[in-house]
Amino acid sequence: MRVVVAPDKFKGSLGAGEVVAALGVGFRRGRVGVEVVGMPVADGGDGTVGAFVAAGWERVGVGVVGPTGEEVEGVYAVAGKTAVVELAAVVGLGKLPGGRLDPMGASTYGLGQVIAHALESGVREIVLGLGGSASTDGGAGMLQALGLRILDGDGCELPWGGAALARAARIDRSGLHPALRETVVTIASDVDNPLLGIRGAAAVFGEQKGADASQRAILEAALINWARVVDPTIAERPGAGAAGGTGFGAMALLGAVVRPGIGVILELIDFDARIAGADLVVTGEGSLDEQTLHGKAPMGVCEAARAAGIPVVAVAGRCSLDEKQWRAAGFSACYTLSELEPDPKRSMADAAALLEQLGARIAREQLPG
């Protein structure tokens, strides 16, 4: 018997690799001799680089600045001339010192430093995972780190941060990293929001980065000006609002194309070939809900496994879908930690032990013979 375990993270509780490990212990306990193949996945957000490292890509660390200027380790995964760069791992909310939010001044500069390091190492294809950003700077910081000059009306360079973009008057592209001219950039993201308006970066995502109503209005005005200076037509594209508008900056000045995150990731880790011959695929995430059905990692795994004729089981911390919904999505069964421990805090604290129990149960109930 061969089981492929390919979950996303259980946010706030366990990383995808830890979920794989716990379920693997349970499977081996429930079925002697079962072969468990772990393949952590992600959809472009937290854990994306980890998923590639688990798939055998090289992990590269580089000293960069975090979202508010402190020194952090930026990481990316590389194979040949392709690199996977994860915004959340460099300038995400989790990189804020002490968790202190800075909605007006936080920047994506460190992300650009990681991209520059990859380019200087010979990378010519970059997959940019967007999600979990601490800033709303329209990707300006990333571009500044790559050599773009953003100037005010007096010809002075702007400081980092989204609020400063209100003073942008023109840009100078002449210093952009020369390797960008021969580099393909793909954005791995499922966010389809535009840069501006009621579905835009500031309006929808500003609050989670600490911006109150008045600050969101200031950031919206700054992004309107930024779009005017760069290219207002791109501001309307789906995905331009991803990661505080980093999608806009990448599309407008790096020529990036947006693709569904999980699709890009499964393709690059050669998921179809790696599940061939499996008897069962297990996937999941912390919460299985309506969002899961719209391009999240478990749905991508489910669709790929079903296309290969392999049954798929979902595991989650909790599930708000009814049986009709998850069966219609393609899952043959759904198991949750909340069945074993209804208290959410205890469920999250004891997630590994509970997953071991579910792994053993799935092995007994879902594997043939």
C-alpha cells in the first residue's frame, strides 16, 4: 500500500511538513507495512518555499531587511535556473519585530533583495509567491531594491512605505537589474483583487496590516497616484491587489504573469508523476470551507489525484462544508480534528497527536484489504 500525504499548513498550529509527519506516524500505526510518501504543498503563501525544499530543491538563505527595516534572513528555493521566492518568508506579517504593525511605513524592499540575489546567482525564471504581506506599498520597495528610482516633484528619491507613494511624480527605470530583461517572472497567487477601489489592496487587506479607516484612505490615495505614475491600466488587472499591491508592481515593471498558486506549485514539483501508482492521496488544511473550493491547495491536490484515478481524503482542523459539498468537490471522505477535540484551543495545541489518531483511523477505514 502506498499513500501520498500532501497537505497545506494548519495555520496557527502546524506547518505542512509537521502535518505530514504526524499523519505518517498514524498511518504506520494503523496499517503495518504501508508506504507513506510526504509531499507538503502550498498555494503561494506561507510555506511555499518549504514545500519546494521538501521536494528536493535547494534552500538558499540571504541576509536582507524585513518589512520595517530590521535585518532578517530571506530564503528562496532553487533548482537549475528557476527560483521560488515567497514574500511571506521575507517581508510578511510574521517578520514584523514583536508583531508590531506599521501599515504606512512597511515595505517590500527585502523581497527585491532576495530576487536580486537569485538573479545574481544565475536564476532566469522566478516564481513569486504572494500572500501574507505586512505592507501596502504597491510593490514599490521590491522594485527599489531591484534598481528602480521613484522620484518626487523635486527629483528626490522616495523613502520606503506605502504612504510615501502619494508624493511619487515619476520613475527612472534605467537602473533596474539588467538580468530582468531576460528573466521570466510568474506570480503564484489566487488573489484576484485589483489594485484600487472597494476590492483593492488598501480597502480589503489594509485592516489586517493595522490600517484604520483614515489610514486606508491615505493608502488608497497613495496607490492611485502610484498607478498613475506607473501604468493605470494594469491597476485594473485581477491580482494587481495581491500582497498589498505587490502584484501590480510585478506585473507593471517585471512583466509578471499571474497563475493560480497551487497549479504552479504542483507543476514544478512534478506532482502528477510523483503520485503515480498511489493507492490513496490525503490532503487538507486548517479549515476546510468555501474558500477551499476556490483554488486553495487541497482542491488543487484533489483535482490532480482524481484526474489520475486515485481516491482523495481530506483532513482538516475543522470543516464548515456539508457532506454533499465536499463529496461534490471530489473528496471520498473528510476527517477533522474537531471530531476528536471540539475545543478549538485544545485542538490547535494538540494537533499533532490528534492527526496521528486520524492517520491511524484513515489507514484502517480507507486503505483496501
